[in-house]
Amino acid sequence: MSQKGIVFNSAALIIFLSLGLSKGYAAGPHGKCSDYKWDLSHEFTIWKQKPLTVNAAVTSEKAPAATVSKRILVNLESEKLLKLRVKPKYETPKDQSSFGGFVAFEVPFDGDYRISSGSRLWFEVIADGTAQGIDPTSEDMQSGCESIVKSMLFPLKAHTRYVLQMTGSMASSTNFLVTQFESGKTAK
């Protein structure tokens, strides 16, 4: 191979890895379902049940209500149509087609809740009446898991309307669920 070919291939590899790392996909799938740092047995049991299907809204005000402790299959919209409430922590490159949307939920008790997703996408949790997302206190991702790919822990208040803002999905639908965190099941 010529020196020009080596330089070109090296430059192409660097660009590919840079784009992949910015999306969090460069390493490809990693980890199995059993590799989560949390005991997700409750979530995996719920995941096996038939999901409730909803169509994501393009605005947070029209977000359909999701049920806590139920797997939700969300049909997403083109991300270009969304009226984002907060700037995502990770943005999809402008030249890529991606999907997202809004779904609302309320939790019955104050406490920590896990939001788990079945695909790679970014999500922000936003309380009604606020202009910023709630930072997760912990998160874990096992992209090699065939059901739950990502799970994040959020401190939430009872009887508050929360909006789940989803962006960056390469698929036009995704599954997710919201479950109350059981403090005795932090680690294996």
C-alpha cells in the first residue's frame, strides 16, 4: 500500500471513530443483560409483558401519558419536527436522520426511579414548570443486551408531571419503562 493510501485510510479511520465516539457508538455493542451493576430482575420481568403502545408528541404540552411499571412501546417522530424543551446533552449530527418525541408520566411516591430504554437514544427528564432537565444520579448501559440497553436513576417527586424528551434514536420506535428503585437492590 502506498504512503498516500496509508495516510488516507488513517484519516478515514480517525474521522469514523470521532463521529462514532460523539454518538457513543464507536465501540459497538458491549455488555450483556447480566452485566448491569444494578439488579434489574424486576425490570426484565416487566419487559416480557405486552407493551402499551403510544405515539410520541412533537411538543411536551401534548405528550401522551405513560404508565409507571409498564413497558411502553413509543412510536417516535422525526427529530426535525420536535419543539425541544431543553437542549439535549448529546445532539444528533444535523446530517443524520433521527427520531424522538415526548411522553409524560407521574410517579406515585417521592423517591428514586429508574428509566430504562430498549434502544440507544438520549433522554432528558423534565418536571412541568421547569426549563431544565433533571440530572440522573446514576446510569448504566449494556448495548449488547437484547432488551434493556440503558437504565438511568432519577430522584422524582410524587404527583408531579414529568416529560421524557427523547432524541437521537436511529429507529422510529423504542420501548421504555419507569420503575421505582428498590434501595436494597443497588448492586449484585
